[in-house]
Amino acid sequence: MQTVQHSKDMFIGAVRKFLDMETITAPLIHELIDHIDVYEAEARAKTRHREL
């Protein structure tokens, strides 16, 4: 299990790479985003709402 400090260090390193790049690449996106949680949609009035 990663420590919070290690996770922060990895994120800061990835952001620094991003700041030096002229274009964003798929490998960089994979470094920046560990996972995305998508929840079931909920109906609210006449709209649908989904948490990410």
C-alpha cells in the first residue's frame, strides 16, 4: 500500500512533466489519473445526475 507522501510525490512528478510538455500524451494521462469512479445515475426532477 502506498503512503500518502509517496502518492503526492508521484503526482507532483507527473505534473512537472506535464508543465514541460508541449502536447499531452496518453502515458502522461495514465500517470496523472489513477482511476475514475462512476456512480449510478440518479433522477432529480427532470434531469439525470451522475457522480464522478
